[in-house]
Amino acid sequence: MKWQISIEMNLLYKCIDFFSASKSKYRNHLVPFPTQTDRALPQAVSGTIVAFYTKNSLYEFEARRMVASARRLGLSVETTAVDSAGSWVRNASLKAAFLLEARRQHRGPLLYVDVDAVFHRNPWPQLSRYDCDIALYRENGRLLSGTILLNDTPQTLHLLEEWKKRSDTNPEIWDQVVLQEILDQDRALETGVYSVEGLPATFCWIFDRLSNVRDDHVYIEHLQASRQAKGAKKRGRNKSLERRAARIETIEKILAVEEAG
């Protein structure tokens, strides 16, 4: 056990060293990925976790990492491969249709997470407290659709139907922009239809987002695969892509050590 802890700590320090060398302000912001020795024991599952990814893309590898991070917590993720719609934005716009079908198929709480994420902790003990149609995270008023809780209500189904309808009509508009428009319009009404609650940043934690106050109790960490998808078009050094690569290396080596042991 001691050698395993030593390996994992060395990997963590390596990642911290990279962030420190890149920009010193990242050093204190980095949240350690829980090792086998410091994460909580699995707890009873109370809902279904779903995700989708495009076939023959880098997102296949993202999905494998997500599933591995969930499995170590006693969680399972239903991942679905879909055909590419032709562009990153169009692929993102498939989210509404995917979630509508998933909500129709499953009973109980439904948690959607982008596949370029990893689980630090079992989210269900916290999510089970949300008595609403939908819960998601907003950053400075801007909705982020990387993590979404969809409870089993008629209003949730209606919301997903409306989201799909508008996404189908405007496939070039980012999925989360469309969803935010729907929710903001509903909130502006005197008799709004949807019950919405906010998730904390720890459920949609972007690993190097300095605007978030550092929190050691992260539940879901997002690794921003879109940077890699878009980064190929940029010339020169891409520091945000380098930070992503270093973070992934650390996490995957910790996962590999645990699976080997």
C-alpha cells in the first residue's frame, strides 16, 4: 500500500509542478484527484447517470476515462455512441434529443454529465436533496450544461421537448445557449412552468478555472476536451491544452494504478 501512495503522490506533485511552472497561480487552485486511500466508500445509488459521445472521435477516450472514474465509486454510467452531425456545435446540439430519449426510458432522477469529465465523489447523496424539475450550474449568470440533474416530472419532459425543438431548428447555436434562453424566458413569466435550482461549482468543476473559489470537495471535474478539438487549428504553444494534458496524465495514471492493484 505504501508504494501505491508514493506513486500517486509523485504523480500529483508532477502535475502541480507543471501548473506552477506554467503559471504560479494555478498551483494552489489545483484540486487533487482522490486516490483509493482518501476517497469515501461507495454509497447507495439513487439514480441513473447518462452520457453520449460521437463515434470515431477523441470523445471515445474521454468516455472510457469517465466510466473508470465512476466504477471506482460503485457507480455506473450509461454511455451512448452517436454519429457525428458534422461539427462540434452541431454535435453538442444533439444533447437535447439524447436527454429527451433518456428521460423517456428511465424512471427516477437522471444525471447527465459530459463525457470529458471524471467523478471525484458519489454525487447522489447531495443530488437527492434537490426537489425541482432541473438543477444545473451557472457561472456569472451563464448556464453551463456539462452537468445537469433531470428529475422525473412532467415539467422536465416538457422542457426537454422544447429544448429539442429549438435545437433542431437552430443546430448552429450552442446547446446550453438554447437551454438558457428557454429557462430565462420561463423565469420572466409570472406563472413560470419549470422549477429550477442551482448546482454548486463543485458539480461542474472546470479543473483550471481560477474564477471558481478553490474547494477540496469536488464531485465532478470537467477536463475540457473542446480545447483539444479546437486546439488543432491554433499555431504555437497552447498553454490551456498543455494544462489539460498534464491533468489527464495524472488522473489516468492514478486510475491505472488502482485497476492494476
